[in-house]
Amino acid sequence: MSIGRLAIVCLSAVIAAMSYAPQKEFGKAPSGETVELYTLTNSKGVEAAITNFGGIVVSLKVPDRNGKLGDVVLGFDALDGYLKGHPYFGAIIGRYGNRIAKGTFRLGGVEYTLARNNGENHLHGGIKGFDKVVWKAKRDGQRLELSYLSKDGEEGYPGNLAATVSYTLTDNNELRIDYSATTDKNTVVNLTNHSYFNLAGQGEGNILGHSLMIDADRFTPVDKGLIPTGELRNVEGTPFDFRKPHPIGERVDAKDEQLTLGNGYDHNFVLNGSAGSLRLAARVTEPRSGRVMEVLTTEPGVQFYIGNFLDGTIKGKGGKVYQRRYGFCLETQHFPDSPNKPNFPSVVLKPGSRYSTTTVYRFSTG
């Protein structure tokens, strides 16, 4: 082999190695901090790429029924896409996932004021939530541990909150997310992950043909601002009954006030079983690829959202354009606006206690 040919082969090998490096620089945050991309790979070749900017799941490659790997989460090839603004693709959401009515809540007799960044309401932690900060990262094989100290008063929330989120890619084709937090002052906390899934592959059409089961007898209806009314409504006889599998698009255009208010599905479901125990919350099947995703969680609820506000203006990975309903989210959580709803499960965290929840996304084929 000639020297020139050898050099080309060596360079190609280096580029290939860099493309699949377990850790590489992903860019610079607005603060100037270096952002890294960590790639976790299990014994079966399943791959999860996660950045410490916002704890974002950048890609998740799982096999179809023929063993072909495909990326099933929406996002961007480079950090710039996330810095320009996006609908929370793949990110850790905090300090409070979902909405808080009018950006205010009372705790211990004190009223706290938060940013109103979703109409008159507070959404997903505010202007600079956990999705926009650089987390400290520590990798151990197939596990990535991210930590962040949210200081007292950040985005209006009380208490210094020390948060840790660990991603583990298991050999059972599971992406396990463990959330933990402590505080030095009474506060509220509700962490989740906001990945948009398309089991046919990111950018490969809408998700209306996916079949969905949610193990929930009730859901929390909302007002025009998508704030829960406080009612826990039975799903029976409504388009929100997914206790048996239904195609996502089967009833999405039904004449239903809640579907009109949400512009489709964008609602919290009250999961059956005991909160605090890891149990099956949802199962999604994509018929063409045969991919199946099961969601297990210790949380009392899950927000089901179907990308109603994607509109074709976002160009994602590989130049794919994300049209309306090209991805769905199953955001495990405590209920929206719980700080203002005493009948909802409490989201208050006190000094000396630990916030701890687990969610598992398990992939298989059928």
C-alpha cells in the first residue's frame, strides 16, 4: 500500500473513531463553558448519545424487527440547533416540569413569583430552566451521572436545590433515568425528560399510526391555558381511554372539548398503581418497524403530548424537517400546577428529605 493510500485509510479510521467516540466536545455554551457529548453503548449495539447541556438525549438508536438500528428521538446534529431555541427536544426539565398557573404559588405562607413564559403561566422551569444549563458530568461505563446546583432564587424558586440525574443504558435495551434532589429550604420540584419519540425513526412521518396503551383510569382536564381544573376525570367513554391499545390518530379529531383546548393530546394522565413503585405506565408500538417502547415509572402521572405545535419550521438531524405531530412525548411527572392544587400529590421537598424518582424507557420488537 502506498504512503498516500495508507494516510487516507488512517485518516478515515480516525474520523470514524471520533464519530463514535464515547466522549467528545459538542460545542460551547453561551456562558463559554465547554459542552460534551457522551455516547453510551450496550452489549447489543444500542446507542444513546447525551450531552451535558440540558442533559439532552441527542440520539437514541434501537433496532427494528430486522435488527436495523434507527434513531428514534427528534433533535439536532449540533449544539447550535439547541442554542437557537427548540421545543425542549430530549431535555431534562426543571425545576418544575409542566405548567404553574399565573407563575405564582404559596409555600409556608410566602408567595413566590416565577416567569410567565407560556401565556400568563409558568412552563418547564422558566426562562432558563434545567434544559439550558451545563451540568457536571461523570461517566461510569454505561451510566452517565449529571449534577447541577440550582441556587436559591434561581428563576424565582426558593432553596438551593442539588439535583442529580443519571442515565443508564442497560443490556436489556432500557434507558433508565434516575432523578434525585435535596434542598436547604422548603421548595417545589418536579423533574422529567422531554424526549420526542418516533419509533419509525426521527423525521420519518407523523406518529398517528403508532398504537398506544396508557395504564390510567383518569386524566386531569384543563382550561384554555392548559392548567388543570383540579378534576380527576374518568377516561371511560372519551378519546382519552387508552387502557387498551389504540392508534394515536384514531380519535384525535373527535369532537371533544379537551382535544380542542389542547390542540390535540397534551394532557396529564393519572397512572394506576402505587406512586413510588416502578410499574408499567405506557406501551407504544410502531407497526412498520415493529419497534415497541414501554415506559415504566415511579411517578403518579405522565404527560402525553403529540407535537401539536411542530409546524415544519424546524430542520432536525440529517436535514429532516419536523412537521406537525412528527413526535410524541410521554413525560413522567407529578401533575401540572400541583403547587396550587392541594388535592394533587405533593411536590414539596423539605430539608432533610430526598426527592427520588425513576423512569425507564424499554425497547423491544414485536
